[in-house]
Amino acid sequence: MRRLDSYENTQSSSNDLPFGMFKDESSAGNNDGTEIVSAHMQDLYYSLYQILQLAGVTPNGNLENGNTQKQFLSALSNIAPLLYNSTTTYNKNAITLQLINNEINVYKSLVVGNQNPLSTTTAWVLLAKITSAGVFGNMKLDSPTITGTPTAPTAEDGTSNTQIATTEFVKKAFSNFLKITTGKNTNGATIYPPEGYTMANLVAFIPAISDIYYSGDVDKNDHSHCNYTIGESYITLSVYTSEQRAAAYANWIAIWIKI
């Protein structure tokens, strides 16, 4: 493009206007202002035509009116992502932006001469969402390959839907689903369910004698036992030997599962 200060009766370049500027007449009839000549208009219009050419658009012969006739804006939207406008016509593969509060949605046109609203899934595809938390791609892509260490929001405990489950959610869900408790007790011990569980969640209880302290002669008349009973609120463990100088002990393991 030619510099403005290369034409007659123009103002010289300055720091604010490095290519010069047009100048008005000092008063009507003095003819000391910048004349509009064909070179001016040709330079200007062919600069605009280049935008249309770059977008693959041919001038349609209609005047631009800023309302329904927006061929230049439509051409510009085909070569650069602009905010979506319902009166703009988009070509296939054109990119447009939708601003919702602090979120930017990036859409791609799927059809030629697209004047459809962004909600028309046959005409537009959502490529990405840009938020203060980052850029999120369209998860509807067929079998996308994700690299690095992707993260996702951790669902609330008990969530059961199609939301992505993080490793933290799985770990918490498993720990809340299965609980194994153990202990070592002597005769008459009372064992309660762990926090968050009831006796209905007990699926197995296994005791075994661990420590016996004999006293006197041990013969066929002596015996040892390790028994338990399951009540409504707790388990009672009993361990005993007939020849003992101190209380016997039993190890036990209980398995609780939430069904």
C-alpha cells in the first residue's frame, strides 16, 4: 500500500501517524486539502478485496449495510476467529468464538453458507472451552489420545453416573466399600463395627487362639476353646484354656462390605 504522505496536499508523518494523513481544506474553496483520486480508492478497496480473496469469497455486488449485508465480515470470519454473530454467514471450517461470562467456547463450522445458531449440532462442532482453569478439548472426539498427567474434578462420595472417576475417587470409594479390621483380645471381648458400618455389613469373622499360658499338667482331660457370637450390635469373643496360669488370647479378623 502507498503511504498517505506520498499524495499531494497531505500532512507529513509523525510519531502518532507514521504514514501521514489526509488534510481538510483550510476553508471552503481554497483547494488546499487532500484530493480524493482513483489511486486512493483503488488502494483502499483492493486492500479489502484481498481479505475476500484470502477467504475464497467473490464480491457479490451488494452494498455493505452493517445489518444483513456483511460480506466483508463474513469473509474475515473465515480466515480469523471472531466472536459469533447470528447475522454473519460462515463457510465450512470457519472458526468462531462464543463468550459466556468468563468462558470462551470455540466452534467450527461444518457446512458452507452457515447461518445456523451454535446449538445446531449438524452445522457446528464445539472444539474447545477456555476458562480460568485452562483449555478443555471436546470430549466427544472419538477415542482421543491423552498424554501427560491429565486431571479431572473428583466426584462426591457416592456418585453413580457417567462422570469421569479419578484415582482419588476410586481409592475413596474402595475404602468406603470394603473394610478389614483385626485385633487381639482375651476372654469376653466385645467387637463393634467400624465407623460407617453396621453388623449387616459383616461378611466374615475369623478368630484363632494365639497365646496360651499353661499351668500344671496338660493331659486328655484339659481343653481349649475359641468361640464367638454375633449379636445385633457387636461380636462377643470368648477364648479359654482349662490349664492356664494367665488369660489366653485370640487373634481375629473381620471383613465388612457395603453392598
